[in-house]
Amino acid sequence: MIVKSNIVYANSPRPLLWDIYRPDEASGPLPAVLVFYGGGYMHGSPEDMAAACAALVDQGFVAIAPEYRLFGEAAWPAALRDAEQAIAAAVANAGSLGIDPNLVFCLGYSAGAHLSLLAAASTGLAAGLASFFPRVRIGSAEAGRFGLSDPAQWTAASPIAFADKLPPTIIFTGDDDEVVPFEDSVDLYRAMRAAGGVADLQIFSPLPHEFVTLPGMREQTIASAAAFFRRSVIDREEFSSAVADLRAWWATIIPTLAASNAPAGATS
């Protein structure tokens, strides 16, 4: 694995840095995943995502961990503007990064999940998302921390309000999450499906917030996210064709099953 740290990806309003993780001896443009750290917008750094990035490299992706400004440095929506710049920079510099500009995904944990959902919706540049225990609504309980006094601003900071603008998304949550209720993830999944979007949801029981730090869970969930990116975006046509073949096979089998389960002497 090749790692390049503290690379400037944007200069406004100050130099913003990211770390890049790339498979050894990779040839041709690769799919990429921007990995956004959590920490409640109070703490966190790209270095925190080293293990997640390494797991993504093992799955054949270039992993990029961008920094964004925290509340101690700048008020909301500074972090969102930074995340938007990071996605745009990855796409614009795909050639020098050795990545496919049409296959730039986002993955975020907690606050980073909230952030990447909003940035993906606003830029329209992300090919897909993996969202870990995201907060999908900003209400009165969180408004003070975000510095949002107007309820209209709460909606603008709530990813669920943009469910119809999200790319294919896989959501991970634990049903014993004491920080962000797992119902938030369920609601986002349902909102995306109702809007006609592509969404998957994995609920882990009885696991708490940040359950990916438990033994084996980071690797397991990263593998699931990578598989979702492949079937829903990277290899979508091939996978869709396989699904159609499976449905056609079942269409021939179900009548036979129904006939075999019919009461003796029954006729169609």
C-alpha cells in the first residue's frame, strides 16, 4: 500500500489537506472512496481513518481521507463547504490521482456520515455512499451546537430532506446506539426507497454507536460497503442482468411449487 499524507486539496479559506491510500502496483484508473471521520464536529482528523482506508485498499479502492473544519475553528456550514470541495477536487483531479472520475464514492462515520450525505446531495458528484450511524435530522436538540436558530436552517442541515437527491447508499447502524437512534437510519432508508432511490440497510444487534471499533467489524462492514458499490454502481449492468436471469428462473419454478402445494384433487 502506498500512502501520501498531508496533501493540499483546496486552498480556501486555508490549505485543506487529505491523505491518500493506494494499492501497490495498481494500473489504470481505480474507483475511489473519500472517507470522512466522525467526532461530532468537535474532534477528529484524517489520521483517524487510517484503518478504514487500509481496509478499502484491500478491496481494490483508492482511499482518500480529507480534513474538514471543526466547530472549534469555524461555524456550520464550513465543514459542509469543505466536504463539497473535497468531492469536487477528487473528481477534477482524477487523472493525477489515478482514479475514475465517475467512480468517486463517499464513506462517513457519525458526523462524517451526516456530512458526506449532505455533500453528496448538494454536489451530485458522488457515485455512491456508505453511511455509518448517521444523524439524518437536525432539530432543536442539536440546533444550538450547529448555531442554527431558524428551523428552516435545521431542514437544510438534515440529510433526510434530500433523500431524493442521494446516489446509491448503504447504511450501517446498531440497534443499541445510544448517540444516534437507529431509527434515524431506518427512516433514511425508507425515505430513499420511497423516492425511488437505491438503498440498502444493515442493522447490527445489539451493538452501540461506533461499533466498527469492535474486533472484526470494520473489515466486515467495509467489505459489505465495497460489495454494495460494485453491485449498485461499478458492475451494475452485469449484476442487473444476473438479477433478471434469477427472476426469470423463479418465474418458471413458482408455478411448479404452487402446483405441488395444492390440495389433492384441486384443479387450476
